[in-house]
Amino acid sequence: MTHSNSVRSIRNRLFLLLLRAFIISVAFLILFTLLATALVLANPSQSNPLYRLPIMARLETYYIARGNWNGVTAAFDNTLYIESSQWQSSLLLDAQNHIVLEHGQPVDPALTLTYQPASGENVVPIMVQGQVVGKLVLGQNTQPSERRFTYSFLTPIILLSLILAVFATLIGLLLTRRVVTPLAEVIAAAEEIAGGHLQTRVPAKGSDDLRDLSDSFNKMADALERNDRERRDMLADIAHELRTPLTVMRGRLEGIMDGVYPADENSVGPALEEAYLLERLVEDLRLLTLAESHQLAFEKHELDVIEIARRSISMFQAEADEKKIKLDLVTTLEKAPIVADPLRTEQVIGNLISNALRYVPEGGRIWVEIARAVDEVTISISDNGPGIPEADLPFIFNRFWRGEKSRSRVSGGAGLGLAIAKLLVEGQEGRISARSLPEGGLQVVVSFPVAE
């Protein structure tokens, strides 16, 4: 399935989901309305005001005000159509069942006509202070109050529900572009990435929240693609770094076995050097893996970084003298206290000095400068070697990075020293950075918080 077909399929599923949710909501609304109506209709008409005819309140008010039914027709001179129709088709009786009004027309009281409602007729008593003061006999074409109330209550709700359904459908179609489509594209892109297509991205569109979702997804995809690329590059670099010493060792040992080389120190020495190089590479990789997974333990306590620097310089002094490179410590401080792991800190400074010795030409200079600011101590390892182009500076702390010319593999090293130094410094809440010196050469600056 192509990406566009996947987006279309997901968009249809989301739209059907929204439509289903809308139908369920409308169904619950109608069900609730019917249940509420049934509960209202279940109450007795005497205690439920919703059952009362509109003209009943008018009749009761008139009797309370006058105390009798004389002139009651005046109360219905100005009435609504529904009240007038009920009035014209009804009989009004007094408490003794004497006819007061017949179909809206008064009856002569002298006639004292009485009316006995037949069985099944709709007779509504008129109550005033708990006493029956009259009766209203509804005509055959007059609907009972409860049925009329039900129709009048449900009809607008049903009509409103239908109108809302139409509007909701239209709004749903409009939201398909603004909400459903962006979500469908994100879901489809996630499925593509899960299938291994890490180059998949989604266009940033929709509302602010949806645009943020698309941007976050694209950043995640960039990180995944970058990590995958770095993993592939690392595996290729590891294979390259392992191939060279293994090839040398194999060739030397096969030569000894075949009698090409004598089994003496001169023949075994190069193979042993490559074995040391291979062991150091494996140890660097192990240390790098532990540091990146935050599994490397640091035994931090207060120490004097000047003493650590002097000890590191003494370890490399013989190598520097052999290459006629001046290696010295520059500081005006008597003490520079920090809280760090002494072994890891010495390893950082040693890696940086070793890296500089590898590339500084004969007769060059390397100096370790220690200074103190308000809240941090800085250790700067500088050299006057060939330096690094500005375009390469952001990458020098990457694994297996080596410059193209002066810092190539023929100078030695696997390109892990600076990457390890960065992880060891940052793992102790420090900072590390590099810059090219104006007069030429490279300067790496390590900063640690001052010990309080």
C-alpha cells in the first residue's frame, strides 16, 4: 500500500470513528429525552403542572378573584388560538354540575341545566384551595393535556436534532481537512517509519497543536534517521579499525608459520603491537558504550586539578621529549579545587594531551593552562599544530572522526579519544569545547564547577 492510499484509508477510519461517536451521542440524547418524558408522564395529573391545560390556570385565577363564575367569558376575550379552540369545544360546570358555559357561550342561570359526564369523557376538575369549584368537560376533538405536552415537547427536539445532525455532518466534512487529514498523515508516517522507511516526514499543517504534533514527529524521525546513520557508520568504522590490526597480525603470524619470517622478537613485535592496539580499541569502545548508556560509575570527591594536570604531563613528557615537543603547564593558581573523579579527570586530560602529541609536528609546543573564574575552573589544552578547519570543529567529538589531511589515520588512533573525553566530562557535570587558535593550532577547553 502506497503512502497516499494509507493516508486515505486512515482518514476514512477516523471520519467513520467521529461519525459513530456523533450517532451515539444523538442516540443517547434522544433516549434520555424519551426517558425523561416517560417519567414526567408517569406522574398523576393532579400533581404534575405539565398536565394542566393552559386555560385551567386562567379559570382558577378568575374564580379566586371573583368567587363565582359570573361573567367568566370576559376572561377569554384575548386568548391564544389553542386556548380558544379548547374553550369553544368544552363545557364549564360549577361544583354542582350546573352548566355555566356551553361551547364558549354562557347559559342562563335561571334554567339550572345540569350535565352528567358520560363514562370515558375527559373531565378536568377546577381546584381552588383544595375544593372543587368547577369542572371542565373537554370536547371530543380536544387532545388530552399529556398527549399534547408530549407532542409539543418532543417535536422541537426531534427537529433540532435533525438540524444539528446536518450541521454536524457539514462541520465534520470541514474538519476532515483541518483535523482528520493531519492526524491520518501522522499515523501513516508512523507506520512507514515502523516499517523501516526512516526518511518519511509529514507536512506541517492544521491548527497550532496539530502543527506542533507534526513538527515533533518530524524531529523524532530526524533523530531516528540520524541515530540509524550513526549506528551504520559506527559499525563500518569499527569493522575498518579492527580489520587493519587483524590483517597485520594474521600476515605476520602466517609468515612465521610458513617460515617467511623468523620466530624472533623482530617478527613477533609488530604483531604484538597490533594486539595492544586492538586491545586498546576494544577497551575504548567498552568505555564509550558505558558512558553513553549512563552506566559508567564516577567516584567524585574534591581534588586539585593542578596536581592531576602535572601527573598527566609527567606521563607524556618522555614521548614529548622524543618528538622534541615542548610540553608544559601554565597557571598562576596555587590550587584549583573541583569535585570530580580523579581517575576519569586524569583520563580526560591524558586523552587530550595524547591527541595533541599525535598531530603536533616536531619542534612544536603543547601547553596546559589552568584558570579559575567565579564559579568554574577551566583546563585548556592548546597546541601550535596544523589545527582543524572551522567547518570540521562541530564534528571533532564524534566517534571515529578524523580530519582529512593532517589528522588522518596514518598519524595513529581510532578517533575515539575526543568522543570519550566529551562523555567523561559531561558525565561529571562539566563542559567541553574546541576552537582554532588565531595563530594556528587547536585549543580544547574543559570546564568544571568550583568546589565549594
